[in-house]
Amino acid sequence: MLKWLNLKGIRTYMILSGDSIKNAIKKGDLVITPFDAKNLKGASYTFTLSSKLLIPKDAPLLKVDDTQDHEEIGIGFEGFVLNPGEFILGYTAEHLSLKNNFACLLSTRGSCTQVGLSVLLGSDFAEPDTNNPQMLEIYNVSKSPIKLEKGMKIVKGIFFQVEK
């Protein structure tokens, strides 16, 4: 059950429990496709890495408003090795659709960060009315290569409802 507290005039909302996430899915307010019940936790849902990666092409100079060219590649059976200091873009294998003021905050899984894999450099919030796979900004901050595999557990979604 989603509850709110009023602390010194500031209304804050609690995150959804696993049961509340399941109920929102049953009602169609929150849609995760494909959905795997094994990835539903006590207060989050674990998203996996898709097979599609985008490798930024070299450019002499980038401005923030520019669109950078990327090479799209697929993660094969052998996986993809991300070398130290390399940056790529990826996506969750799951398509996320949020309705009726539901929102999602993504958080990199501890198993990823513990080996030096940064997955969310910025865009970690999915607004109400989101309807797409979630983009991941993947960066290897370790001193060793890291193997990425299609379907690896990579981020968790923490859900809550936005005040109307």
C-alpha cells in the first residue's frame, strides 16, 4: 500500500513494495515487458541488459546539444568486453510503461558497482507516461576489462506514485 507522511509541511511518498508493484502491474498502471516474477523483489524490480549496444563514434568536438553518431552492435553469445575507461550506451531488455502518475527511479545493482561498472551516469528517473526501454550510460571505471552479457541483471527499478 502506498502511504504518505506529512513532515513539517512537506509531503513525501513511500516507495512501492513488491506486492504493490505486482498490484500496479495487474491494474495496468505499470507495465514491464517481458515481465519475470523472479526479478520482483521486496521493494524493486530488477531489469536486465538487452542485446543492443551503441558505441559512440569519435568526433573532433562535441557540444552538449549535438547528436553524436553511434555504431549499433549486438551482444553475441560470447558477450561484449568493456575495457577500462570505455563508455557505451545500452538499454534494458524490458520495455517500461508508466501510467496514472507512477514513476520509477533506477539504481545500479551493487554487483555491477562492486566491479567498477557504472551504468547510470545521469538519466535514472522515468517520469509518468514513460513508454520505452530504459537507456543505460555504461562506463568502466575499473582497471580491468568487464564482460557484459545479454540478460545480465544490471539495474533495479524503485517505483512510487507522484502526487496529483
